[in-house]
Amino acid sequence: MEIFRLHSIRAGDDLAKSTMGTNYYLEDSGAVDWNGVAMLVYLGKRSGGWMFCWNFHDNEYYSTRSSLVAFIRSGVVVCEGGYMWETESFLLHGTD
């Protein structure tokens, strides 16, 4: 899956506020598939008005809040629309 970065956004931007539901992924995290190809790791989903729903992958990549934060800082957060998020802004957006 190729991601086209249109521009980076912050949690307070209009685009972030207007989405009904968005899936988020971590790119460049060092995760590879069975073929050794780099892959996106699904972080979770945010739907309008609901808290962020994290996908813990059976604790494969992270199991605590501190390991989750370290994992997110190890890569680039992108949403399904191809927008790249600033890491600290995403952490505020996703962990509120």
C-alpha cells in the first residue's frame, strides 16, 4: 500500500475535526511481513465524538502506555487518507 502525503496536519486542524471516522497506521516502524517487506502497522480508529480505539495486536508491538508511546515515536503516523501526523500532536489526539 503506497501512501501519498498531501500535507501534515495537527490535531487542531479543521481536517482533523471534520472526519467522521479515520483509521491510523504507523509507517517505518521496522515491522515487516513474512516476505520481509515493510508494512504499515494499524494503530486504531477515531470516530467522531468517540475515544480513540487502539488495536493492541495481542501485545506484539506494545503492551503498556510507555511502550505504545515509544513505538509511535519510532515511525511516522499516517491516516487512511494519506495524511502524515506530527507525532506529538497525534499522541495528544489519540490518547486523550
